[in-house]
Amino acid sequence: MGITINSIGLYENKNKSVKTSLELCRRAAEPCIKHSAYSKEDIGLVVSVAVYRDDYFCEPSFSSFVQNDLKINHDKTDSLGPKTLSLDILNGAMGFLNACQMCSAMITAGKIKAGLVVSSDLVNGSISEKGDPPEFLPSGAAMLLSSEKNGGSGFKAFRFKTFPEMQDACESYLFHDKDHMTMIFKRDPAVEDIYLKAVSAGVSKFLEREAVGLDDFDMIIPSQISSGFITKMADILGVKREKMIDITREGGNLFNASLPAAMDHIFKHNKPEPGQKALIINVASGIQVGCAVYQF
Amino acid sequence: MALNTVIESLGVYTPEGRLSTKELVDGCKVKPIIDIEDLTGIKTRPVVADGEYAIDLAREAVTRCFEISKYQPEDIDLVICTNISRYNGPNWKAGFEPSTAAMLARYFDFSNAIIFDEPNACAGMFTALYIVDAYLKAGFVKRAMVISGEALTCLARTAQKEISAPFDPQMACLTVGDAGAAFILEQTDNPAVGFHDMDAFTVAHHCDYCIGTFSKEPHGGFVMYTDSIKIHQVAIGMTAEHVGRMVKGTKWENSENHHYIMHQTGTRAIKTTRKSINDWVGKEVCSEKNSIVNVIERGNGASTAHFVALWDHIRNGAIKSNENILFAVQSSGINLGVGLYSLDDLPERVMSWSRMEQREAIKEAM
């Protein structure tokens, strides 16, 4: 049984008209669910991976607001029939890949039929006036995952590696600055090179453990940080630039929306053949490298 | 047949400091109209020392958990941190990146594990357990660690400054306590032990009944606004049905069969929930005798509450090896959960560790 992407929804906040993380989320998730093969009742898990969300709520989970907003089994009065568990994953830009694996585990274990992963990182500018700029493009993304009984398509071979010795390169925190709380982003100027150092070690380990080579993959889906970052990654991996999926836009990296946006682009523009394989290489604070295979 | 998930090890750390409800209430600019101690039964709670934060509570709990476990950090395939509190430094510093799990990888070799934070209010550790059960059953991992360090009394400090009405939405902040907890999960081929059944879901229609965020006031800090009446009405009513439906017609409907551990918000809430479950089932599922009440000296430890209660009652001899636990979970969200669990020899191993720790403390004092 393969766990596949059934539907993707994206919302680019081009003119910054959307001011809340919840609204970004809704604009991506509603078309995602509408165009999927599933009804809201079928969604047994809602995972929000947004690290930067409205009012930096720490309780309850942001996903419970999303579940309520989208009216996904939200008003149960008993434990009978279809129901949904909502929870957040907070793990920098690794959250979306973590959530894809979580949905895969929950579906494979038979706990749910379909899972919805949403991302809607948005920094409230009024409390983020110091430190480095957040450097990511606020955007909404949603992906609905379900099982594919026939064929070997879907996500496989998730592997994660953490490099704590590089951790100081990327940090964000709220703190009390004189008379108000403020959000600080700290990025080492060489953070992209630090990520690439981790990619080199992390991908080598992945290829060794999975006993595969980069030639086994038809395309590589990197974190959509910047075009320059993707070019450097191609150089480090020793693969042709054309093999790298690059949908980076001006205005910052796609952060947690990287994977769904890249996948959406592939489905719409690359039109992959059944059996083709993509290697996903994701980087995040920590410093973490996550790899996974997606077979179309 | 699917294998049961079992708690291989458990570690809990509570800071040495104590803060009484009386001290907290006396320190409020505007005192609540309700006698908080009388309503909740909470007399005191552990409180972090100056310079002690959520990450420290988590780290100490993980250290204890590994001391009791047969495993080392590098044996763990999945690490999930569930703390609501991200309070990790002076001036109300609350970290967002890196995740708590990644920060702990500095102290423990989790470098090859899947790591992430999964905060889910007071249900965090239980929902992580529910998720880990799926990873184990799917064959994605062999063992996982769930961790939480809750430095929550900072909420009470802000509430002392901000409570402005005798019946204020920040009153629930005066009930919290600080603690760290960690446990390791794996599968067992012994069908007599482990989780026999578990369920968790969210009734998100009521998601705004309890909200934790940062203070917009000049003094800063963190705040939690709770509609205690509404959240208890929904959570207790639905818990009665959820637990009742899970146990009715099974050996679990007999209170002699198990210990009952629910979320530790207050003694009256525990009593009311107990009665509601018994009324729904029509039998005494939860009695005064089988109900674990840990809130009096611990306060509400949020996501750690069930596991601090389990630890404390193993250590005081009330819960023994091979006994059964009925877990009932309630949190803002609103999340609800039930777990039917049979212990292996974990209590004996925890007691053995406790005796060793006592001997070492005596040696150090000499």
C-alpha cells in the first residue's frame, strides 16, 4: 500500500491582502479538499505545520482552529462515526515532510482513511521589528494524503538526520523587549552553506542506507530557499541543474510550503510518468536534513 | 494480530521549589471571588527555580527515563516533544526555532532519529502516544520517546498582574504546576500487557474555550484565557460517553479492575467526571478508591499530568506491576482520549531506580 498525494491546494499571498494565518490556510485547504476524491468526513487527521501563526497561540493546537474553520467533523457530540484528530507539528521548515510521514503511518496503521496537512506561516510584522527579516514568502499550502492500494506509487523511505553542532545558525524566539513582546529571527549569514554542508552528509547517509544512487531518481525536489541555493545543491550533489525542481520566487523562500508547491508544479508542468521517482531533500533549523522518495 | 504498544520506561522530574495556592492568590492585584484552593483542591505545586526553564525540565526527565530504560539515546528512532511551554530563557524568551526536540539533540544522541515537536495542549503526551502507536504498527520505527517539559507557573505570574475581575478568564492560570516527563514506547509480543485499546479525537467547535498566547501588556509574559465552565461542561460530558462506550460490557467497567487516571485539573472536576462516567455506564467504573488524584500537591501539569500521576503513584506504592490503568484525556481543543493499559514490570523498575537514587543521596550527604 502506497501513501499518495490525492490533492494539493496553494494560495500565494502576492499582494499581502491576507493578514491572518488562518485565512491563508483556508484559501489553500478549501480547494484542496474540493478537488480531492474525499469528503470532509473522510479526513481523520488534520496537521498544521505552521510555526509562525496568528498571535503565536501555544494552546490549543492551531490545527483545531483550522479543523473548526473548515468544518471537518468539528461539532461532534459523541465518539461515534467519523471523527478527526487535530494536532500541530512544530519543526521549522521540516514540518511538512514530518507530517507527510505521520499521515503515512496513521493510514498504514489503519487509524485514518485520509490526512490533511496544512501550512500557513505568517509573521506578524507589528511584533517583529528587530533582528533579521523572516525571509520567507507567506503562503498557504494544503495537501491531502490517502492510500493507493494498486501499484507502488507514493511516499517511501523517509530518513531524517540532525546536526545539533550546527544549531546556532538558525534561531527564532519571542522575548520581552522593554515594554512589549517581540519576535526575533537570527540567521547566520552563511546559513545556506551550513545547510548545504548538512545536505552533503545527510544525503550520502540516505543513499547508503537505501542502497541507491542519485541516478535512480528522475528529479530532485530541494527546499525552495532560493535559486542560488538550489544551484549550489546541484553542484554539491554532482547532478545536472535541470534535474532540480526550482520554483523559487522573488520575495523569500517557501519555507513549509516548499514541498506542496514543488509537487503541485510537477503534477501540472512536468506531467510525470508512472514509475518515475523524485528524491525529496529538505533542510530546516536544528540543523536537520530530511530525505524521502516519491514514486509517481 | 497487531502487537500492543508498551511503556518501556518512564522518567519524571519535578523541580524542588514549591509554590502554594495561598501565596499565588495573595500575590494577585485583584483577588478571585472563588476560593481556588477549595474549588480545585490544589494546595501547592512544584515551581522552577530562577534560571530553570522548560528545556531543563524536559532534559532531567529524559535523563531519568534513560536511567530506567535498557536503551540508549541512539536506540531511539522517533522523538516527539509535546510541551505547550516554550519558555526557555530570561525576559520571557520563548523559542520557536529550533524545535525543543532539536534542542534536546544537543544533550542526547538523537541525530539519526525522526524528531519534531507536537504540542497539543494538555493532551499532547497522550496524542503523541496515539501517533507513536501508528508509527510502531506501520513498522516505521522500533521505539519512540515522548517528552514534555512544562514550565507553566510563568502563566500564574502574569495572571497575578493581569487578573482584573473577581471572576476572570485568567483564573485557571493559578492552578498550573511545573514538571517534566518522558517515556519510551515499543511493541510487545505479550498480549497481556500494553495498550489494549486507545482512541483520540478533537471536537474543534469549542477550540476557543481555552487560549494560551503572549501578553500584550507592557510587562510581557504569557497568558491563558479559559472559559472554565464551558470547557468543563463539554469535556466532562463527552468524556463520560467516550469512556463509557469504550468500557461498557468489558472487564474495564468494573472499578476493581483498574486504576483510573484522568487529566488533573482539580479534585471537584475529577469527582464530577467520575460520577458522569458511572451514570453513563450504569455501573461504578470509577470509584473514589480507584481514582488517582495527584493535583493536590502537583497542580495542573498540562501535558505531563497523567504521567506525573502514574510516576508518583508507582513511587508511593499505590500502582504496582501488572495492574491496569484506564487513562481518560481532556484538553483544550477540545481533545478527548481514552487508553486501556496493562502495566508490565515498569513499577518494579521505577521503584528499584528510586531506591538506588535514595542510596546515592544518602552517600552524598555523608
